[in-house]
Amino acid sequence: MTAHQKMDKADTRNRLDDMVQGLVGKPMDRPDGPLKVSGRATYAHEWDVPDMAYGVLVRATIAKGRVSDVASSEIVGKNGVRAVITDDRLLRRPAQGTADAAPPQGARQVDYFGQPIALVVADSFEQARHGANVLKIRYAADGNAAFDPEAEDTDRERPEDDQLDQGDLDRAMQDAAFTVDQVYRTPGHNSAAMEPHCAIASWDGDKLTLRGSYQMLNFNINELADALQIVPEHIRMLSPYVGGGFGSKLGISPEAVSAALAAKEIGQPVCVALSRPQVFETTMRRSETRQHVRLSCDEQGVLTGIGHECLVSNLPGEDFYEPVTQATHFLYGGKHRKLGIEVARINRTCGGSVRAPGEAVGMQVMENALDELAEAAGIDPVELRKRNVPDRHPEQDIPYSSRRFVEALDEGAKRFGWDKRNRTPGSLREGDWLVGHGMAGAARVNILSEAKARVTLLADGHAVVETDMTDIGTGTYAILTQIAGDMLGLPADRVETRLGDSDLPRGPGSGGSWGASSAGSAVFLACEEIRRAIAKMLGTDEAKLRLAEGNAGTGDTARPITAILDGQDLSAIGHIEPGQTLEEMQQATYGSYFAEVAVNAVTGETRVRRMLGVFGAGRILNQKTATSQCYGGMIWGIGSALTEELVFDDRDGHIVNNDLAEYHIPVNLDVPQIDVVLLEERDEWASPLQSKGIGELGICGAAAAVTNAIYNATGIRVRDYPATLDKLLAGLPDA
Ligand code: MOS
């Protein structure tokens, strides 16, 4: 049995609201939680594969040029070293995640410092690491590398699809009552997932099994097939537990390809684990950005124009670029618009998707600029935003699907006590601490992705949900269990969800915040099909069917589902496809942030004292896991505002702070009580579940609330992120 739905029109049935088991929406604990906290969930490095050898990557110590010699013969056969893999197919850059391809970048061509050029394989990890350390590489260096995206002589391109020139912004700026015209900068970021990347490859003839840590197996097996030049049908990838991804595991990275090549060459399984510095240097970075923002408004603060012209960077030949203006296109009105992205081609670690590519940095800056405009116009920042919410998409003239932006602003202001905030920058002092309040808006595009899932209702009254979808810490195991439990009328402990195996029906993968809605819709459709089969067995309409606590019936009569099934299993595949509703409606999620900070008047140290986020993301599938996603996003917002920054060496482009000692993500003491409020919402255009993506929403603008609060505390605008102490010192009263 297969049930298929394409979202070509709104699904107004809101069926989940009628289900009586009552699981969806509840803060249900993760079924995988006990396994994880007791160390019984198998992560990529923990598989017990017999007879395994170990590989350690050797990486380029020049930024650009060619490898002219690898002295493999000096180390092979000694100290346990079995082989040095220099195969042309060895992946030189990570794959981008949705392209279904991972072409090798050309034999021996070096494009950035830290690029993998060989793999040393040995009987033990320590022997492999030693071999990698002593292996001699000779290069023919090309002195023509580029490291500075803003330098005059750096090559830059303007992707055609991302240039908008509507009306006459220059004129709007001249005629405006109030304007902002500023340049902001955000630094590069690393995903910094807790679990470093790892792959274990084993071959059985021409069939490859790869155990690893990946976000999107549906694309990842195609990438791996492309890289190895084999067919995807010969690959099985297993990724049941993933210790965080944030974009760094959207595509396969060098460990996957090198492990597969090595295992083939030596004829036994090979494990390749990346060290933390290797994660920094050979997986994705978020591009640094330079953002030129121009805003013009009338006396009432109504925007007449928006300019958002951005410079980002990536390696030569990479299609991906940080889509900085993504939310700027639809969030606020203003007739005259100039939005553009320019890509500098530089020799630094590959740029790619990092949590909320586009909005994470674009909203961060745009919400600072709105704060500056509010001050210039003498209008409350919350009010200014409300005055600029357009009726229809300001460029495409299409309607919005559900949008609770104004409600999020109002609810946030009320709960935070915005009316009692400090209004004069630099005027609220408690001893050595300057106290300030700031707010920002949140917005992130919503996407539905094609997905399949199989649901089987077993004769014994249990159900099994199967898809190659992953759970990267987001709560997939929980929410798919909840959806199936509700639809089939089973308590959660009678539903088992199996994920992370590429042999299972193709899910959407975990990326772009689309996982829960897309995989969940596929499960929902499969369950609807099973409900129809049960209804038929009972001689009734599916719509009249009442399933709860393992019983099935209509009206007052109910019988155990096991009695109805009478020994037979019911299995169905659900298949969801995105359709016209993605084109015809602007679909996005919205929210607001409010923050209170204290800045030390002597040292410039900033402490975030409290932070509130209010979000609308359609139906919330699990209150607890959705809230946790928002915590995570907002904590990263604190990091973006205050500490996180990739530092590159000017001479060779290498990452100087390539570990978690020097790349400063917020720790417990940096994070205050965070309050998250999820608004009640249904989006009938988004999916049959009426849910939208929430995984990335919490970071989209969060940093701006913190830096706007720093301005309110000190009167200092930091436009060059992060707002570290040194950037505040000169402007502080007691410094
Ligand atoms: Mo996300 S950056 O699509 O994991």
C-alpha cells in the first residue's frame, strides 16, 4: 500500500487535531534518551567491526599548488603502516549535501591549507597517526593564493540569481525622513558539533557498508557513489545516532571517501576518525560576511527602501555561497530594494551550510540596522517592526502562509517587560555594570522536502516506523513515534522508530529545518493508509474511525486492534512531495528575541542576564524537543554576538583557532536562564501536519538582540562581530 500527497494546495483537514491518543505536541521524552545517557547508543566511532585497520588523514601545509611527491615507500611496511592512499578519488573537499555529487577536485591539486591529500593506514590508530606525522610530502607551491575576500585583487563573482534591483534605492535614501547606511561584518564559524566526523568502511565484494555520522543519507549515498565512481545501489550507509551536525554532516566529508578507498585497497575494514582540528579544517565553515545595509523610511518609520549588499567567500569552483539576503527578501516592506551577493574566491577551508545558512548572519545584521533606524526615527524598535510588516511579498507579490510575526513581537514585549526597559543608552548602572535591553526579530524560510516512510502495524498490536531519515539530536525518534502513535491509536511504547539506514525508504534527511515536517508527513500518510485498511475491515469510514490505547472502533464500540488484525500485519508507505504551495505562498517561520545584558564598565566584559524567544512555527510536534531547538539556536546567538570567530592566518589562510579551547562557544556560565515561548499556529500550506521547520529558527537574529542590548547598555554600536571586550573598551566610561 502506498499513499502519496503533493502539496499543490492547502491541506485544511487539520487531522492531527482530531486524534485522541494525544501524543503529538506533548513534551514527550526521547525514546533514544536512555540509550544515549547510558552510553548504549552506537555512534559512528563505536561500532564493533572485527578486524579493523585505522586511517589518519595527511593534510596540505600549503594553500595553493600541487603535490609533487608523497614519500609513501619510506613508511609503508614499517611500524604497522599498511598503506598510503593517494588515489585520485580521495575527496579533497567536503560535499555540499543536496547536490547528489562529490566530484574529486583533481589529482594532487591543493586549494587550501589543511586539505586532505593522503591517508595513512595502519594496524592501530596510534601507528597511523605516527605515520601521518612523519610522511614526507613535497609540493610545487603556487604563490598566487588569495586569502582576503575584501582585497582589491581577489576574484569576485556575482551569482545572477541573487541580484535584485527594484525601484530606485539611491533616490529613496535621498528623499527619506530617516536613514541608516552602515557596513557590518560577521566572522566565519565552525559547526562545532560535539561528535567529530568518523567513518568505518567495510566491503563485501563490490558492496560497501559505511558506518558514519551523516545528516542526509538519501543524498549521501549518491555523493559517496559519485566520489568512488560506483553505483549507489552498491552502498549501504548506517547513521542511527548523530552527535550533532549543524550542517557539517549534510554532505560526506573526506573521512567517508578515504575510508572506503582504503578498505578496498587493503581488503579489510578501515576506520577514519577526524581529530578536532581536522573537523575545523576539512569540513565546512560558515563564510565570513561583509554586509552593506541601507534603510530609508518616512516620518512614521515606514520603510521606503532596503539595501542589503553582501560579500561572502568560498573556494574557487564551489556552487554554494552563504545566502545572506534570504529573509531580507520577504520580511519587511519597502518599495525600493537593492539586494545582492558577491562571492570572493579565496583559498580557505570550504564554505558551506552552517545552521540557518543565510538568515543566521543576514538577520543578525538586518536586525541591528532596524535598531539603528528605530533610534534615528525616535520610534520604539518593536513598533517600528510592526509598522513594516507587508501585506504581500514585497518583490513577488504573493501572499504569506501563516505568519505570527506581530504576535511574537507583542507577546515577547509583554513577557519581557519591554515597557520597563532602559530607554537612554548608557544610563542604567548597577555598581560596575552597565545594564541594557535589546530586541530583534526572527525569520527563516520554510521548506518541505520529498520523503518516504514505511509504517507497519504488526498483528501483535505494535507498530514499526522505518525511514532513512536521521536524528541529529533534534528529536526525530520522538516525533515520528508520536505521529504514528496518534494516528494508529497506540501508546508511545508500542511504536518503534528505526532510522539512519540507507536501505530503508528514502526520507528527507536532516537539513534546512525540513526534517520533522517532511519525514513526519510521510509517516502521517502511511498511517492514514493503514487507518483506511482498518476501517474497511470494520466496514466503516476512515473518518469515523476512533483509534486509542490499542483499541479500534466507531462511536461507543471498541475492540482491541489485535483482535481486528486477527494475525495479519498491515504495512504502508507514505510519500510526500512539495508542490505549488511552496511557489504560491511565502512560507516562513517568525519570532522575536529580547535580551538583557550587563557590560562591565571597567573591563568591557558582557554578561547576558536573561533572554526570551517567542516563535511561531506552525504546529509544534513535540514541545520539549522544539523548545530545545530554540535554546540551541539562541545559545549560538549568544556565541555569535560575543565570542565565536574563526581566525585565519594572513600568510597561508590556515585556521589559527582550530580547536574548542581557542574557538569560543558559550559554556554553561555564559548562558543565562533562557525562556522560549512557542505560539499556537497551524500552517495548512506547509504540510499535512500543519507544521513548519523549527530547527534553525532560534538563531536567526538572536545575536542582534544581544548587541542591540549592548548598545542600550553602553551607547556603543559594534558592527564588527563578535562584540569582544577590545571593541568596547575605548568607549566605556571607566576604562
Ligand atoms: Mo543545516 S545548516 O541545513 O544542517
